[in-house]
Amino acid sequence: MHVTKHEHATLRLEHDGDTLIVDPGVFTAPLDDLSDAVALVITHEHADHWTAAHLDRILAAVPGIPVFAPAGVAEAAGDYDITVVTPGDIVSAGAFTLQFFGGEHAVIHSSLPAVQNVGVLVNGMLYYPGDSYAVPVDVDVDVLAAPLGAPWLKIGEAMDFVLAVRPRRAFGVHDMTLSEAGRRMHRERLQWSTEQHGGEFFELNPGDSLEF
């Protein structure tokens, strides 16, 4: 399997000729070469994880592609056909098996409404938690896409999340809110956390890929 990191929280996974897109949001440049896409996952309703413009572009390129997301996305994106998923669900699309975890977005502040969020485990190998620290239960994670920066993120909590997941490999995502200095500092902290259990941390910039 092959994963490419795009801007902020967007991932493109490729396996056996099929492509899976995850969380194309407002900070992400338009994606190209979508003809092999078999599914789209949106972890929650915030605009940095999906936009109507991205959905329109993907659906125009691949009409009828399934869009898997929690109920909050289905409500926010009422003009689109969303397949609602909840923690514990397992679905298949092309070469991908998707298992969902979590349920709630990490708290930003008590004054802001809570929203639903699902983490997704792809083919039992790559785990992306969306905007949460939800740890997949009874899963030996090969690759972790770990959040680096956000209004809800405290670096010590992000480190504890990586320590709890114990991935063999990890790289940072959700990083467009950070300066270059902040991104470098947070990567160093998550690298330390990954290495505590013998894992390897990769510094991926937009367009960089990892084969696993």
C-alpha cells in the first residue's frame, strides 16, 4: 500500500490499482488524477476536512463514488449522498477495507458544540484518527498518521496518543495551522514518542509518499 500526504489532513492511499481519498478540506489544493478513486472518507464536518468544492470535483471525476462519514457530515452536506458510518463499522470499497473507531471530536473549548468524528483503519495497517486521540482497540498499527497541530491539540497529549498506539511507523498530519518552526518542534516530539517502542517516524511534506 502507498500513502501520499497532501496539505493539512488529506491523504491519498493506493493499493492494487485503487485509490482512497481521506479528508480533502479547505487547506488542501485540488486533487488530480482521481480516475482510480473507489471511496472517500470524511472523518467529521469541519471545513478543514471537507468542502463542497472538493466533493463536487471528486464526484464529477468518479460519479457514484461512495462517501463514508459520520452523521454530522451527512447533515452538513445535505445535498450529497453520504453513507453514514459509526465506530465499530467495517466496510469495503475496491481494494480497501475500512474499520471505524472513536466517535467524538477532541474538545476545543466548552463554548463550542461537540461534533462527531471517526478514526479510520485502512486494510488493518494504516490508522488515521481524524481530530481525536481515539486509540484503536486490539489493533497492531503498522502506520499511524498522527495529528501535529490544531486548536484542540496539546503536544503532550499528542505524544501520549502516539505512545498508546505504539505504531511501527508514523508521520505527521493536520499541520497547516503550524509555522515551520512549530511543525519541526512537534515532529521532533512525535518522533521521540514513536521511537519509545521501536518505531520509525517519517517527515512527510505535501506530495511526499510512504510505501508499506
